Amino acid sequence: NLPIIYFVTPTYPRREQIPELTRLAHTLLHVPRLHWLVANDQEGCNVFMDLMLKGFGIPYTHLASPMPSNFRKAKPAPRGVANRRAALQWLRQRNLTNGILYFGDDDNTYDLRLFSEIRQTQRVSMFPVGFIADYGVSGPVVRKGKVVAFLDSWLAGRRWPVDMAGFAVNLQYMAQFPNVNMPYKPGFEEDRFLRSIGLRLDQIEPRGNNCTEILVWHTQTKSKKAAVVRLESEYLDGRSN
Ligand code: UDP
Ligand code: MN
């Protein structure tokens, strides 16, 4: 019996939301034994989105997890944190222990081989992520099958300088740490989360052929908000026809 992968996806309302979730769903449809936790950065339940998620046919849970309003204007804002915290709470409330947690943003690109890699996670597994900042990659440095260091273009004094998409956690392991947490601290979410689950360097399981293969990319979709606003105002003014 394969352990279930709990794939936690923060998402938020903007023009790209539906295409991003469609693209991601069409990846996840290839993956057996996966539960998709879609946490939307919006007040209340979005009925349209719920119908769309149902239509994909993937086992899912749809959470409404708005960013607290005092953080909205912050620069940088803690993007996706309220969402991931809501998913952590959902998992904790159910005392789920037979499964693997993975934080998969709505705009990243996932190789299907990633899922068989993370499913084997005993405690915490790690692997490189492509397209991260200046170096273009972030990930563990492995010597003789063990993680000994990290390559990342923004170290910032972090003990665990890794990307959100670069690790997976076994829920049975995580259950030992009742204070598991992800703070509203932009740039330090991964580090503080991994500290909160008592991670030790010698416990990390390197995946992806000893972290030599990139199976996930931090792709970013180019956004275009202005055009939508203009078309809407033209339409409302009755100038569109
Ligand atoms: N996100 C969110 N609310 C926001 C901005 C982002 O829930 O106000 C989500 C977004 O959908 C993504 C994650 O948080 O899954 C990370 O955001 P983004 O991809 O914009 O950040 P980047 O990858 O550029 O650091
Ligand atoms: Mn992103």
C-alpha cells in the first residue's frame, strides 16, 4: 500500500489562477494515491473553484485561507503562508500519520518522477529545484550518499537554505513535533518550518539520484493585470461595442 502524498497547493485569485490550476491538475492526474490540498487565499468558499476542482477528478480538499489583512501591504508579503498553515492545521486535526507532505505551489513545474521519489520519504527528503534566483538552481550538496552542505544563491544565515519545493516530510515523523509551524516571515518560511520539526543534517534523505537530477522547477508565469482592468472598464462604460 503506497503512502498517500498530501500535495499542498497555495493559490490566490488572479487572472492566471485557472490556467495554473488546470496545468497542475493535469500533472497530478497521472499520480496515484495523492490527495490535493488546495488552499485558496480568499475569504470564504469559492463555489466556482470548488466545481472546477471536482471536475478534475482528483481526491481533493478545498480550504479558504486568506492572508491576514495586516500582511497584505507588506513588502515582501508572506505569499502562500496562510495557505500552508491552514493545510498543516488540517493535517494535524486529523492526526494523519500514514502519508507524505509536500508543498507544491500552483505555478511550479513537476516531473512525474518526483512523485515516486518523495513517496519513499522516511523522515525528510531533499532534492534540487531548478530556476531558483541567480544560480538557477538550489539544492543539497551530497557526498557519499549524505547531505553535507547546500547550494543556494541567498543564504541569509539560514540553517536550511532550501526552496519550498525542495523537500518532503513523512507525516509520522512530523507528528512527533506538536509545535510544527511556518511563520509569516518572507524568505525564512522553509528554514523555520524545518527547524520546527527538529531536522538534523544526518537525517536528510537525498533524492533524485543523490540530488543530481532536477525534477521540479520554480517556473513563474508572466502576469498581465493592466489589460484586464482596461477591458473591464471599457465594457462597463459601454464603449466595447
Ligand atoms: N500566493 C498566495 N497569495 C498571494 C501570493 C501568492 O496564496 O498573495 C501563493 C501562490 O499561488 C503560490 C505561492 O503562494 O502557490 C507562492 O507565490 P508566488 O508563486 O507568487 O511566489 P514566488 O514563487 O514568485 O516566490
Ligand atoms: Mn511561484
